[in-house]
Amino acid sequence: MWLGYVTYERKHIDPLSFNSQVNLARIAGMTPPILLRVSNFKAYVWDVDDINILRSHHHICGILTGTLPHLSSQNIFLGLPLQLMPEEAVLLLENGIAVLVDDPSAHHIPSPSALKLWKEARLDDARQQIALTEEKGSIEASNPDRAMSENAKRKRKEREERRARAKADTAPSVTAEDSPSPHPTSENPSQPAIGEPPDSAIVMPSKSYTVNIPASSSNLEWYAPHSHASLTIAREAGIWLYPSTLQERARCGVFRDLWEKGYYMGGGIKFGGEYLVYPGDPLRYHSHFVASVIEAPDAALRPMEIVAHGRLGTGTKKAHLLCEWNDETQVVSYLSVEWAGFG
């Protein structure tokens, strides 16, 4: 096993140039601070545009935790909202990129008129989506074979013939004696007969549709968020407590230091560390390091832990990065652990 001290300078990747690009992008676009909606001491992002800005401009990825009704494997493909790690939320707040919002208390009771307008707008939007879906379906039905090859057309015809034969073979023959008797009519004409729908004016759709509903509350008339622009204010308001211990301060310090070097970070619990460290967007790059946070220079580290980190990192084709935080000097020291063969 090879142990090597990695002498990272705090400006290994010039943090000023990286942060200045971020600030210039924000100033040029005149974008307001991103709202991090806090619920149960967890920060969420509900706006797709904000998620795009966080990922493309600020190297913040987070984790999607919502569901997508279109997809059956909802434990693999997830949707809004985006949940941020506490370190990500603290970094964004300290850099003035985002503000914290107490989301449960931001929703007020709407007036009857406002609620009526919202329901009407929601129904109109659903009708438009259904109309577009039906129009698209009618166009495809009018020319179903426009994008199919001859082989595909032949196979489709064979499938339809097999289904027709199977349906004809399994169709039961119903005799007059086996046919069910009609439902008795009600003596009172104003009452519906047994088995009839209670309201004949209600017409149920012949098939189901998928309708997209806006997830963000920003455009609601009764949504009045009160933003908290600093950790002190948010802590006094009782909506945010992180960081409150030495270990949490060390995690925030290490996360900031790696972020200022231009890295992307993701959760590393599956690989035995706090973070996975990526040289670029995780959608394009594999992680190079698994980072573990050591909260103080005098913190105990057992030899078996070093061996385990080295073996696990080698098995996953990564180097394990031990990140030592000094709370007095606010400096991070790094030690990389890699497995090497001898002899």
C-alpha cells in the first residue's frame, strides 16, 4: 500500500477565477438569489431553471428525490424536487447565491376568488395538454406506417392477425338462458335504477392521459416566502441548524475547499466516505476520489481504517482522500491512499 502526502495549494485551481466567473454570470443575467425551500431542516429546489443554474454555473448537483409518473422504475429515474446536501446549502448561502425559505409557513390560506381562478387555470392547462395529445395521436393514427420499414410492417400485420385469431378462439358463446336479466327499473323516475351511474351527465374519458402539473409554488398568489440570507438569521428563525458541531464544520470546510478547486461533489456513503469527488460534471466523468473528513489534526485514525479505505478505493478504481480539517486555521490538508504492488 502506498501513502503519499498530496501538497494541494489552496489555489491549485484558481478559486478567484472560478468564483469571479460565477459572479459575472449572475451580474450579467441579473438573476435573483435562488430559493432553497427548507422543510424539516432539509433544503429543496423546485424550479427546473434554478437546478440548471446550480449545476452548470455553480457545480452543485444535489439528488433528485421526486417521482415521475411516466416511468415504472421510479427508484432509478427520479424527478423534482432536488434535495441538496447540507454542505451545498451552506455554501450557496454563504456565497450569496441562494437564500433559505421556510416553505411550510410561506403558504397562506388563499381567498375563494384566488382559489377559483387557480382551479380554472389548472383545468384549462390540462385541457390544452389533452387536446395536444389527442391531436398528436390522430396524426399518428392517420399514417401509422410512415416511419416503419417493410419488415416492421409485416411483423405488425402478423401480430394483429394472431391477436384476432386468439380473440375469436377465446370468445365465449352466450345463450339466451345464460344471458343476465336486465336491471329492474326504479319505481321513482327521479331516482336512478340499480346499477346505473348516479349522474348521467358525468362523462368519463375513454382513456387515460398524462398531464404535467407545475411543481413550483413561486407563481401562486398566496405564496409569500420570507427569505433568510444568512446562517445566523436562519438559525435564529429555527429553520436551519447546520453546521452546529465540529464534525459538521469540518465537512463544510472540506466541501468548500474542494468546490473552490473546481470539483463536483456527490454523496460517497456507498464507497465508504463522505463525498465522491469528480473532475467535471458527474454525467460526463467518473469520480477520481472518495473523500473522508477528519475533523481535527489530533483525531484518531486506526490503521485498519487506512487499509480498508485503500482496498475499497482500489476495488472501485478510485483513490481514497483523507481530508484533515483544522478548525483554528481554517485550512484543509489532504492525504491520498492507493494500493500498490511490491516485488
